[in-house]
Amino acid sequence: MGDSDLVTAPYRIADQADDAAAVLQALGVSQAHIIGISMGGYIALELTLRHPELVDKLVLVATSAGGLSHAWPSPRMLLMLARRGEQDVGELTRRIYTQLMAPGYAESHPEEMERIVELGRYRPMSNEAYQRQLRAVLRHDVSRRLAQIQAPTLVIHGENDPLIVVKNGLNLARRIPGARLILYPNTGHIPIIERAEEFNRDVLTFLG
């Protein structure tokens, strides 16, 4: 997101899905495997619903259908979503990821956390841009359209996800026709890092 053109207008998740479709079409890609984590999962769901011809297989990671079906996290996690103060963005990233991951992960993987901190410092979003993104996320709702998804779908979720709690992954797997579900124990909101080896193996097996 840090390399995207700056905008000042509000947008929806559906707008981001249309942007993704435009990129595929501009590149001449007629069909692709789509993998989305967290907000990227919201976009992947909208892309699959709005442009089904572009999606071969769909992988949804630590994400939700939104709407009335969404299971909310604790008030503490909701407060974390509001960016506050002028704290160094790298240390803010460290604090947020430490809370998003399973208890003890950050402390036991200091080198991984340093990489995350450096990524957080790379062209960080302004608070205004973050608030526009947050408003788009909070309006996300495909809960009544999940049955329309025809692409083979894999849902992956951490059992200890504190932000998008596991009930949301269970809901997606139950309501998307034929969806497969993989739950990782002792895993928080970032399974692509916390369970990198298993994640890569499971996704490649599904896509293969």
C-alpha cells in the first residue's frame, strides 16, 4: 500500500476489488489464483463476487464476510485499530504485531520482529489514509452473497486470532459452497508469518 498513488477521496472494498481486476486485465491475465489475508481477504471476496471469471482458486486467510455475521474482537483490540499519538511508526508496528500474533511469538522470534518493524517504516501511510482504509473495512459486507462463490475455496485461520476471531473463518467455510477449512492452533492473526512453513505447504497443495 505504501507504493500506491496518494488519494484523498473515500473508497470502498469493492473499489479495491475493481482495481485488482483492472491490474489483472491490464497484464493480460485471464484467470488467477487469488489469496487474501485480513483486509486482503475482504478484497479477494469482492473480487471473486464481482469478477468471477478472473478467479481460478480462492484462498481466504484470517478474514471475514463482514456484516451482521461478523464476530467482533475484544474492546482492547478495537481500541488498537485507532492510531494514536506521534509514536515512531516502527515501534507502533512492533506493538501492534505483538498483540496480533499468538502470545509469546514476538518474544521468541526477535529477528522476525525486526524485519516487520523495518517493513512498517517503509513509506508508512498517513493517519488520514489509514482512517479512509479503516472506514472501508468497517463497511465490508458480503455475508449475504457467499453462496454465489463458485471458485474452489480454502479458508485458513489461526485459532487464537485476536483481531478477526476464528468464528469468522468457521462462518466462511460453512457458507461458501465446498470450501475447505484449515485451523492452525496457537496461531494469531498473521499465519503467513507465524506458520510460514505449514501455510506455504497447505496453500501449494490446494493450488496444485
